[in-house]
Amino acid sequence: MKKKTTIYDIATKLNITAATVSRALNDSELISKKTKKMVLEAADELSYFKNRHALALKSGRTNQVGLVVPFINRHFFSNIIMGVEEELYPKGYQVMIFQSNESERKEKDIIEALLQNQVDGVLISVSKTTRIKDHFNKIIDNNLPLIFFDRKADIENSSCVETDDVLGGKIATQHLIDQGCSQIAYVTVDLNLNIYTNRFKGYKESLKYNGIDFRKELVFQANSDIASGRKVARQILSSDANIDAIFCSSDYIALGVMQELKEQNVSIPDDVAVVGFSNEPFTELLDLTLTSIEQSPYEMGKSAARVFLDQMNSKNANIEHAIKLKPKLCIRDSSLKNNRTMHK
């Protein structure tokens, strides 16, 4: 195996001191532009890489940030990643991206690896299976910024950037009520996650505001995927619930619901109106387009990155920020009972 290049190898090649090489690589004002150029060219020629752990010992920073998402291949999370990178890369930070695959065990292992690699902070959307939160406290104990986005855990001295999911639940339900619906089924995912708890809360608050009784039998649970949407639609149709609308806390559930309703010859939206949540790209590409709630993931990523930068520039790395992004209702064919030409 080839030995790693060190600053001493560069110094030998150029017949200068290792101290001069080190200062040149760190852009010291004590070194001339000509020498810096010469050192950088030699470093490139010899395939030299800076030792980030040595840099961390010297400066207290590695300029690396951990970013953890449940899934990389979901449009929502890939846009968050884009927003984070576009904000941090120009500031000299490298973003280390990991996916937990909704596994608490894997999430803990990732946090442990990030801490061992001495990252400057962690941005994370919590796995839906996470129940014990000790690994998050380790980040805080190391005096590192911890920023949750979308999904969060209640950890003291952490920050969070999220959609106002209560408001999202309200405006989605209100839209269905405005379309003349009063028997609105609600399909949720795991109520241990803040996003689904808050959407459910918004649903109930909107019913109450409009004088419609909340009925527990109209609440169903599913996983956030198409197959679960189809399954829950069969449950709803075979139940005694005489529904005229279905509000799904995920677009993937809503897509499965619509597929099953169509197969069962249920007219959308005349018999049953459908609304989803997240505004995935496919929602406006379907033959019957899907009404959904836009969460602005790209802006969420940029906001989370800005919070990190604020905390890095602060004397207190664990100062708390709480940012809520306003959701937007994107009205399409699946919910328009009253006016088929009305779109926002």
C-alpha cells in the first residue's frame, strides 16, 4: 500500500521547511503568493490531503457537517439535501450525507460515526422507529449544533426547522369542508412522529371550528407507501363509514387510495374527494391530479443550514432556534367537487 503524502514530503520536494508548507496550505499571510502557488501545485502533484483530525485539534473545527435523512431517494429529502449543500458548500463546509432507512439502530450508529469523525454539527430528520433519544444528547454534550428538520425529537438546547403541520392539516381539511364534505376520513402514519401528530391535530381543529363532530372510527393508520394506501382504501370502503372525502397525511398513501378507489369504481372527487400531503412531483402528473400540501423542502434545507451557521458563529453552539415554514395548499382535480376549473 502506498504511503500517504505528508507536509514533509512536500517540503523535501520543494527544499523548504515543513512549517512553510503548513502555513502555505493554511493560506497564512506570512507566506507569499508565489510560494503558496508552488506548494499547492506540489500538494496536488503528490496527491496530498489535509488531515482533518489534525486541523480539528488546531482550530477546533473540521468544516464537515453530518446530514441524516430517513431516505435519500425521496423527492422531499433530496430537495432538503440540495438546500443544505447549496447553503453550506460556498461557506467551506463539506456535507456528509447518511440515510437511516427508518432504523433507530442505524441512526445511532451514524451519530456515533459522525462524532468519531469530529463533525462540526449534525442536521437530522428522525427515524420513525426512534424511541430512545440518548444519541442526540451525545451531540449536545459535545457542544455541537444539533438541528432537526421536518421530524424532530424533544431535546433541550437543540434547534428545529419544520413545516407548520398543524396549519397544513387545518387548511387541507378546511378545503374539503369548503367543497361540501362533512364525513372526512383521515389516514395517518406513525403518531409517535411530530409531523403526523400535528397534521392530525390540524384535522381535528378544523372539524371543530366548522361544527363537525370528530369521529374516531374515521381515523385509519397506514405506512407511507402506495401499497398501504390501497390497503387502507379497502378498509375504508368495507367499513360502515359513509365517507365523502379522504385526507391522507402522505402523498404516497393518497396515490394508493386513488388507485384503489378507481379500481372499485368509486368516482373521484364526485363520490370521494382526496387530499395528500407533501406535494410530491407525481401529484400533478397523474391523469387525475392530486390536491396536496406543499412543504417547501428546498427552503427547509437552506433554513436548517443557516441555523447551523448562526450557531457556529455564536459563542453558544447550543442556542435554540425554532423555525416554522408556512405550508401551501395546491388545489387540483382530486378534491374539486364545486369548481373543476379552480386551481391554485
